[in-house]
Amino acid sequence: MKYKYHLSFGFLFCALLSFSSVGDSYGHGLGSEVLPPELIGSKMVTLEVSSHDIPDTDTREIYFSLYETDTGITVKDVTYSITAEKENKLLFDETFQSDDGIVVLKLIPTESQQISVEEQSVDFFSSAFNPNKIVDVKGNAFATGGLYNFKIVISTAESYSNVIFPPLDYDVGISIPDKTYHDINDVNFGQQQLGVITYYSQIENFNYDAKNRIVSFLMPFDWSIKNIEQTLIVHQELIIPKTFGDLMVESILVNVNGIQMPENLVTVDDFSNKNRMVHFVMGQNDLLNISNKLQNTNDKMMFEFSPAQNDLPLSNITENGQYRINLSWQPQNVQSGSWTTFMVDVTDVFLLDRPVLANYDLSIIYGDKTIFQKNSTSTGLKTEYDMIEFLVPDDVTGPIILQFENLGGNDLADAVLPVVVNRISIDEISIPAWIKNNAGWWADGQIDDNSFVSGIQYLVKVRIIKVS
């Protein structure tokens, strides 16, 4: 009997699993899948396939195990023929005989373009506790994640002379997480690094549209009904540094191929003190709904992540995970030498973001200097905010950090939110005509170096040129 199914591994409850088969199949969705039982001789047997990362390494292990359905005891003398492909390219086609019914493929990234397959030697004592057949598979193809397809044919079981006819035949797709980082130079927040973790296939064409605050990228995807019926979940994660205020808004929207996705498919995780994680998970019904609306797919899935609202409030969760801080201000364009009113709202995450009364310490930091400090208390009300009046110094321009500490008297309850003073609009970025004239005169020797440097210093001061 032939089975075809596709499984992927994601974050906690968002493990990417998709499959279809001739019979029914089931799986717990935590990194392994169990195929339907099949009769071999007088015994029902089951094939299990699972994937595991080896901690602190780039090596991944793929387990193939054939065992008796009733007892869980592995079947002896199993012959596996395994063909592996990635992005429609053949990686290897090998046959392994396993005395204990288990084969472990260790996918080890190297610089070599050639794939090498080498069985590890197992001594007598280790074989009593470890799988009998461990295979090192090395090559550059394993340096990245993505979709790996395995064709598995089991031709013997219980004895190498016991040939199964017809053999058990499976097509298994395993999507291994792939993480990429992308550097951008934002005109207001400077150098930032956005990350993407994909649990389906590698992404391409990453872009950040600073004017509209949209993060976009493409991923290969077959939009045919046949493929969608084999795909249970698609999961993407966007990693946002908490120093990047334009994407620290309370909620994030996601569009797929120009179609806005329901907000319940997006989860914003602020529990890390350095990065915000935006999880986006689509189920099979979501994929079918998109497919029905698409006119032209081009075998691509285009993702767009953007703030649910234009500006405010910004939002973050304290390091201990208890409090959420929502921050807004008036006027919205914070200016040097002017008063700004910060409006602070504190909610309790454990109480489903119910507003709470909590004292806190606030510091405003510019560069490496603290320019404002205050102890205050949130209102605990939905309709009123704690108001913080702040006179921005004349010499402050660019990002400032509002650092909240000791919320509710807990020294682990702290969080930061970045705000820009003298924000530069993307539409406003232009080089003054006199600067262009200076450059031309300097190149012709008509003005001296000091005059030219004065023009450059002006561009640095107004942050058209950014200097670290």
C-alpha cells in the first residue's frame, strides 16, 4: 500500500503538519507522525517518522521506526530504501538494513556541494541502548531549512529473507525550520535587523517598505487543490527587535497574496526582553479560502506584515511576563524643545489584559544619558491614562528610550519602548539645493574643505546622514 503525507515542525502548538493517505492516519503534532497500521504476516505494524534538533548544533535527526502496533516493540530485520529530495533536486538514494527496525539520518551541514552518506559503526554495548542504524548525511544542502521530500519503501520485515509484496511505499515531506536575518537602515531608528523563521519552505525577495511600515517576502507554494489538501498548517514567524519602534505597535496585520487574514491567525509574543515574535499560522481552510479568491498565484505565497493602525499605541510586556505597557503621546510629532504628554496604560497579562493599578519607575534615556526620571502609578481604569509631562531638551533628536522598571514593586517587571524625536517623514527626505551646489563647488575647487564639511555636518545634524 502507498501512503503520501507531508509533515513539518513548528513552534509549540503551531507544528506544521500536513498529510494525505489511502487510509486514515493520525499524529500528535509535536514533531512526529504515525502512519496507519498495516498487516505484515500475522502482525499489525506502524511506521513512525520524527524529526529532532540536536541542541547547540546545526545537526538535525530524522527517525524512521517500524514497530508492532499493539506492543510498541520495533520490528527486526527491516530493509528501508530511502530517496531524499530538496527543491526538486535529488540528495541521495540509499538502502539500509536495520536489525532493530530503526534508521536515524543525521543531516549535517558542510561546505561541500556533494552529498555524502556514511553509516556509523556501532559497537556491541552501544547497540544495546541506541538505534542500530545511524547514518551521517553531510552536505551544503543541509545548511538551510526548507521542504525535504522522502520516498520510503520497506521491502523486508521480521527477517531479511521475508520479502514484503507489495512493499510498503510512502512519500513523506518534512519541512525543517529555516531562519534568515535581514539588515535595514531606517531613517528614524537607524540600523535594525529583522528576522524570519519559516516552517514550510525558504523565503525570497525580503523587503521593508519604510514609508508604509510593511515587511514583505515571498515563499514558493503550490496553490493546487491537491497540494492544499495535503497541507494542514503554514506557519511563519517575524522577529522584530524591540529597539524598532515603528513595529512595536499593539497589533500586527498580515496579508497573503493581497488578501487580509483574520486577526485571530496572528499572535504577537513580547515575552522576550530583546525581540518581539509575530506568529502567523494558517490552517487548511484558510488556504482554501485564499485559493478561491486568487486570480493568479504564480506558485508563490506573498506575505505582508504591517501595523494594524498607523502609529499608536506602542506595546510591550515586562520581562517577568505579568504586565503589558501601552504607550501613546500628544502631540504625536515629538519635537526638540517642546512639551510632550506621554499616556501610560498598564494591564495584567494573566488577567487577560485587564487594566490594573501599579506603581512604576520611568526613566527616559537618550544615547547613554538619563534625561528624565519619575515614579508614577497607573490608573487601573479603561478610560483614563497615567499622564507624564516631559519637556524634550533642545539638543535631543532621534530615538529616545522610555524604560519602565519595578512595576508593582517587582524588580523583574521592566520593559522598554522607543520613541523618535523630530521624526523624519520618508516624503521629506531630500538634499537641499545649497548642499548640492556646495558639493559641486568643492569638487571644482571653488570652496575649501571646511565649507564643504560644514554642509556635511548639517546633514548629520538633521539625520539625513546617520553616523554611528
